[in-house]
Amino acid sequence: MTGRGGEDATGVGASFAAMEDAVEAIGTTLDERTTCVELAEFVCREVCDAAAVDLLPTDVPAAQYPHEPDARYTHEPDLTRVATGGRDELLTPWAAHGARPLSVQALDEGEPVTASLDLSGTVPRQVMTVPLLAHGRLYGVLLAIRHGPALSDRSTAVTHHAARLAAVHLGHSRQHDAVRGTVLSLQRALLAEPGRPHPNLDLATRYLPSGGSVLVGGDWFETVRLHFGRTLLAVGDVMGHGLDAAVDMNAYRSMLRYVASTDLPPHRVLRRLDSAVAEDGARRPATCLLVQVDPTRGTATLASAGHLPPVVFAGDGSGELLQVPVGPPLGTGVGGYEAATRALAPEDTLVMFTDGLVERRDEDIDVSLARLAGLRLPPGTGVDEALDAVLVWLDARHAEDDVALLAARIRRRHPS
């Protein structure tokens, strides 16, 4: 089977084969422009000599469009041409001698207008316009043009099938974009600025949603003021993606603030969180790193629940990956968390992060962490500039997962 134009002699089997090819060729991604290009290329390959796809900026109920047999769309200015295929000269909107342009046909009693003969120009064209219609919503119009014999019934059926298939995928794409937008907005609201640390700490945070992920994840950070000028810093990652992960992320932040208010050391805070989540049973497991900073003593006390260790950049700009005892993720009910304490000078910049920053496909995590620790910052770099440098060094804009970072530095005391 394969001839473009698909005469009836090719048989019913050829039509079914072409429709099966359409399923494979159209809608390979969630990007609507790619879907339109695939539609145009498919109909040019199977049916016609040229094709164009025009999209409405937003889908509308098909009932809003005229149903009279000879009606024309009155909304043509709203259509945006996003894809073409085949011979561009056949798509020229104005023919010679001031003839009318190729126009978009309306629906006829809910059914797409099929084909008409365009004699307006110097070259006769068989023109077929098919609305991209699915589930009662109109997404745009496919324009297919044939130079030569009339479009056969088989050609018309294959084109309608391809257009409807593309419309279904366009609906999925726009639904996906709407859901993703809702989840992103929710997560940004939930992830709003963390609590204010004591003024004896300089703090900076960043959050980058992954462009390639289907939905956003549950990465988060938080700060909690404690007594005697101490601040508890937290970075965590709820397992999974989507709305449920974003909601669970907010629950973890709330529980952390409540448990941390009891002023327990970090490893005991993790024990309390682990027990509470395990008893609840409704939350997804999560990793978490806690660092209690005591500027007066110049110390940082760390505890980890399955989370990656932080990096400290010294005053000379060199990086060091800290050694932290790692317990199981929160929610297992196993416990077993331990704390480690190290000195933290006013020149040191502590950087905490989620795994999206360093994890790379087909690369050992130790190699990725060593790359981060190998970054050398210019002496005197501020906390904001430090995070920007880390993001650039690790090309975080193209990370495969969401990225959350927090940087903190003890603020120097100025003599009065």
C-alpha cells in the first residue's frame, strides 16, 4: 500500500494499514506543535500534495461554530498556522487575478465539510478542510490540498481519521499543560519562602522545576528559628511526582516546624518525623537533611534520613563534601538516625540540595558529588552568587529532576 492519493483499488486493507500508520506517526509527544507537524507530514505522505494545520489559541465547544451547510468560519483571525507540509506553492492563499483566498470551511450539522474544487487560481486544486474536533471541542483546522485527480473516499476517510487522532492528542496535551500549570502554581505556593532564620545567618534558596518531567516533584526546603540564636536548616525530597507529592511535601514542612519547636537535636527530630509519618500511613516516604547551625559556637550539627550530604565552600573557594551518618528515609518507621557535628567558620558557605542537582543518567552518584565538590568559588562570594555558580557548574537548567538548594553562612559580627 503506500501510494499517496490511495486510490480505491488499493482496497479496504490499505485504508486500515494507513490508519494504523497514523496511530504510530501522530501524537508521539505531548507538544501540540509537534503533533501538528506530524499530522501535516502524515497526510502529505498518504493523501495529498500539501497540508497546513491552523490552531485556535484555546479549544472551544464545537457548538459555538456555524452549522449551516455553506457557512464559513467567522473566527479565522484567531487561527494560527503552526505546521505545513508538502508543496508550499499549493498553499498560497491568494491566486492570480484577484481570486478569493483558500478559506476554512465550517461544520455541516456537526460533520466536517469534506472536499471542494478550487478553480480560483491558475492551477486547479482539490481542497479538503477538516476541523480538529474531539470530545465536542474544536482545536483548529487541517487544510489538505491535492493537485490532480479528485480525492477518493479512501483518502477522505484516512484524512478524517488522522485529523481526529491529532485532535485527541491536542486535547491530551492541553489537559496535561493545564494540570501541570495547576500543580506548579500549587507547589510554588506551598514552597513559598522558608521561615526566616535568625539575623546571624545569611540565607539563599533556589527551586528549579524539571522541564522534562511529566509533573513536578516534592522537593522542599525550610528554616526554623530555635533558642539561643540557633537555626535549623532543612532540605527534603518526597518520593514521586505530581499533586500528591506536592501536598505531602507541605505536610512534611508543617510537621518539621512543629517537631523542631521542641528544640530537639536534629537526629531526634528525624526520629519523631519518621514515627509520625509511619503511624499516619498516608504519606509518601521522603528523604531529609537537617543542619542545626549555632553561630555563637561556630558549629553545625547534621543528621540525614536517606539524603545526600551537603557541601561546604571554604573562604578560599574550595569545596568539601561533608560526611554525615545516613539513616533510612522518613516514613519507614525504622529510625536509627545519628548526628555529626563539625566546625563552621564565618567564611564557610554551607550548601544543601536535592538529588536532582547532581544525579545524571548513566553516571555514578559519587562522580556527580565529586564534580560539585570540585567547584572553586571566587573568595568572598556571597550566598546568592554561590548558588548561581553551583547551578551553572552543574548545568541544573537541564536537570532530569526538580532541584532545590539552600545556602547559609554565619554572618560576621562587626565590632561596635
